[in-house]
Amino acid sequence: MRIVVLASGRGSNLQAIIDSVKKGALEVEIGAVVSDKGSAQALERAVKNNIPTRILPAENYTTRAEYDRALAQLITGLNADLVVLAGFMRLLGNDFISKFPNRIINIHPSLLPAFPGLDAQKQAVEYGAKVSGCTVHFVDEGMDTGPIIAQKCVPVIEGDTTETLSARILQEEHRLYAAVLALLGKGLIETDGRKVTIKRS
Ligand code: GRF
């Protein structure tokens, strides 16, 4: 399976995917890393690992629809079976999403449907949640509302700050994203509307 990773920042999830591919744990080829930010650390990680990079800066487009069209064209040209969002900070419009049905996945740092949107870890700490975690889901038109593929719980510990909780969740994100990609790479994930199941091999 050929994937394209979209990332805007640090790229630690991208790194976890690269490391798993290198270990031979994933039947996945990273075709390219695409970013809306030329300064994204994710791009450096890609270059270090000889993965092609593309930059699509938002400033070059006047509307979101125009941006999404350019991005869709780029991804189609890269022959991706799956688009993997890893800290990509732009909302993708319906036109884009409908071009890749069940072929876009995202990781979110909470147990969805709790704490969607920005600053999920801060939301969890401020809410006083006792558990949070991370979710890998297919992307649909809503904000973090697509069918859930897998989740991992992480405790919120007394005295946690946004930073300490984020660090604990991030460790699990790295494992969960690689585990889901391993299943997808083997064709072991089945979808039926909102229901996502793992085929028994
Ligand atoms: C992660 O917390 C991910 O869940 C969220 O954005 C963050 C990206 O981190 N969508 P990184 O760039 O992969 O280090």
C-alpha cells in the first residue's frame, strides 16, 4: 500500500511510521510527505529518510476550495492508496474528502467523540477527565467525526498539565498509528458505514 503523509509541524507521528516501515513492520511505502508549511520539521524527517517532499503553502491560494483542488491533484498524481494526516492543521473541504472515500485517515489526541478540534489535551485537563487517549479514524466532512478505526486509553493523572498529558498520549499515538497502518497494509480493515471491523486472518 502506497501512502502519502500530510503534516504541518513536528512530525513525530510521521517519524513513528517511518521507523515502523524501516523495521519491516508495515506493508507500506511512504510515497511522499506533503506539507502546507515549508518550515515543518516533518519535511526534514522525510528528507533524512529519502522520502520525496512537496510543499503546498496556503498563501499561494485565495480560497480553500482552490487549495483543496490543488492538493487533490497533487495526491492523485502521487498515486496514493491512502492519505495519512499526521498533524495536518488544515480542515479539508467536502470536495476533497469525497474524492478519497475511506482513503483518508487521521489521528486525534483524545477519545473521540470527546474533545474534538484543537487543543484536545488541554480540553481534557480543563474538563477534569480521568481518562483520555487517542483515536485513529477515517476522515469525513465533519470535524473529527469520521468512523473510528482504533482507540487507546491513557489515564489523566492528578497534577497533569496539558504538556504532561500530551506527552503520555503522544507515546500511544505513535504505537496506535503504526498498528492501524499495519492492519490497513494487510487489507484487514473492513468498513460498513460507521462500523469499522478488523478481519480475522
Ligand atoms: C498529534 O498530537 C496528533 O494527534 C494531532 O497533531 C499532533 C501532531 O504531532 N493531530 P506530530 O506532528 O505528529 O508530532
